[in-house]
Amino acid sequence: MHSLLIVAHGSRRDSSNDEVRALTECLRQRAGARFARVSCAFLELAEPSIPDGIDALVEAGTRRVTVLPYFLSAGRHVATDIPEAVERKRRQYPSVHIELASYVGASEGMIDLLLGHAALSRGPAS
Amino acid sequence: MHSLLIVAHGSRRDSSNDEVRALTECLRQRAGARFARVSCAFLELAEPSIPDGIDALVEAGTRRVTVLPYFLSAGRHVATDIPEAVERKRRQYPSVHIELASYVGASEGMIDLLLGHAALSRGPAS
């Protein structure tokens, strides 16, 4: 059973956290057979935390987790905090395969996404 | 002449700002005929500012600018700060058409980007 955990920063604004939860729900619906479970976790300021998010997936039977940082740049959180949290869980669950994907800002598809998004956002020619 | 301005938050870390500049360079190369110019600006902590970024495009002959917020969630910056900066420039340049795209996190393509990115990041099956 392979699961996907989206990790966002977390915000004091509930609406921003709810936006991540809604995105996760869309991912869950679109994932099809690719991921048995799709959930989200937050580095800080919102629940569940990264450890709690991984615990819940493992308790549900996941033996393989892809952790995907929903960040646009490689700051300290991406470079240090999230890898450390993942490494602690790898030690706790040696039989679970926990992969850390690169942050979404580093995705090869980002350039095309931006160009497509900019094109869609155009109003009528003026 | 239609130009694209990517607006990022800006960081105290030069490497994060340079990452946005590198992304902008990739966009420039990939844009082809879609945008005559592609540049970036920062809300705070880095240069150029949003006003300076728009000024430079207008001075270069742009008569239409699409401003694309490179943000993942709709916090205050996306909801208020960037629209206000754009509105001030619209008043300053009434003959220039300045469009504000929605932030990239709201892009319809984000779900597929994340699923594709998660799939690519998978190690060998275990």
C-alpha cells in the first residue's frame, strides 16, 4: 500500500490551511490507483504535524509513503526541517519505505504550468 | 507587446531569490512568441520591487502585462498587497493593460503537476 503525504508550511490563517486540505481532497479523487491514501500534514501552525501525518498512514497499513513538500523554494524548511522529520520516522518505522520527493517548486512541470496558467488568465486581446 | 511578470514573495536568503530568477530565465526561454518579455519582481526583501518591475516593462515598450503571483495560497499578500500594487500602476499607466492572474496555487494544472511529480519521485518499487 503506497500513500502520498503532501506537506505544507501551515499558516495562522485557517483559510490557507483549508486550501491545502481541499487540494489534498482533489488529489485523492484524481489519484486513482496510483496512491491508496492521500493526506496532508503541516510543518507548523496547523494540524496534523508531519509525524502525526506519517503515523496515521502507517497505522492505516501503509508500507510505502511518498512525502511531497508543497513549497516553492528550497529554504531551511525544505533543506533541513522536513528531511529531519522524515529521517526520524524512518528510524521509528524501519519496515516502512518513506521517500522524500523534491519540493514542488523544483518540479520539471512548473514552467509549463506557469505558462499555461498565464495564458488562461489573459483577458480578451486589447 | 505583451509581457509576463512573475511576482514572488522575496526572501532574506539570496539563494531563494536566485531560484525565482532562474525560473524566470527558464520561462523566458520557453515562452517563445507568447510573451515578448518575461521578468520577475518581489513583494519584499529582494529587488526589483513590483512597481520597479512594472516600470521596467513599460519603459521597454510593453503595453500589456500579465502579473502572475508565484504563491501557493491566498494569504494577505495575494488577496491585498499585490492587487493594491497592481492597481496603483494601472492608475499611473492608463494606456497599459495590466492583468492580474490568480496565484499559481489556484492553477487548474496544479493537481496533475503534483501527481506527476510524486510519481517521478518514486524510487524503485520495494
